[in-house]
Amino acid sequence: MVDDVTNHELVPEHSLLDEDAVEDVLDEYDIERTDLPKIKRTDPALPDDAESGDVVKIVRDSRTTDTAIVYRLVIE
């Protein structure tokens, strides 16, 4: 049986953004969805319901800012 990697202490929190939140992020950074860094749909840390075209918010621990938030576009 394969363990769920999303529960591992070194895997940061990954959550799907709804379309309103995606638009807010894109407006804030003045970018298009395709300008976001990419993450493959097969990445085991992604939520199970993530689909190609979705945007994922990743919250990581940071030594300098306590937490760092990054966004990724899900691709095949």
C-alpha cells in the first residue's frame, strides 16, 4: 500500500483556488494564467480533484517570512 504523501511533514499544504480567487491572484500580479509556474497533474501532493487548468495555492514554511505562498498552474 502506498502512503498518502500529502500527510508527510515535509509536503507543504496544496489547495485548489476557486475562479474568483484565481482572478484576484492574476490581477494582483498582472499576469495571465499561463504565466504561472506549472505543476504536473501527476504530482502526488496535488489534491485528488485537481484538473488540468486549475490553479493551486501552495503554503510553505519560510525562514525569513514565516510562510511563503506560491501559485502553480496544473498541467497534464
